[in-house]
Amino acid sequence: MIELEPGNTLDISLKEDAQGRDRVEVTLQSPGCSLNLTPHQARVLATELIMAVNRAEVRSNLKHSQNVVRDAPPAEHRRGLFNQAFAK
């Protein structure tokens, strides 16, 4: 069970249909709101979720690294400090 927000949950469980085949059931707390997926469909959904999360993380990291680069001191200043430290 995954808590999406206080009082709202998402439950993922393995069920068996009338023919004895495995089904992955994704149920939101709201009554009547569920997905009944084959294992293949569940795998595709999981892959799509993982890919979307990876894209979001890459975007976040790119934004963060761009901000770090913008806030970095100019190259001449950094070189000057390096040279001063080893000028002896």
C-alpha cells in the first residue's frame, strides 16, 4: 500500500481471475477505481513509471547543475586562488 496523500492510498495486489490467470490489481482508495492488468500490462506500466521518474530526476539534476554553474566564481578568480596557494 502506498499513501499518496493523507487519507488517500494506492494498493497493488496480485489476484487470480475466473480462469485461474494472474492479474495485477491497482486500486485507489476511492470505491470502484481500480485497474485490472495482466502481468505484461503491469510490467509495461511499471516501466513507463520508472522512465518518467528518471526523466524527472534528470531534469531536476540539470536545473540544479545549471544553478551551480551560474553561481560559480569566474575561472580567472579560481585560477588566481590556485596559483596563490602554490606560488612558493
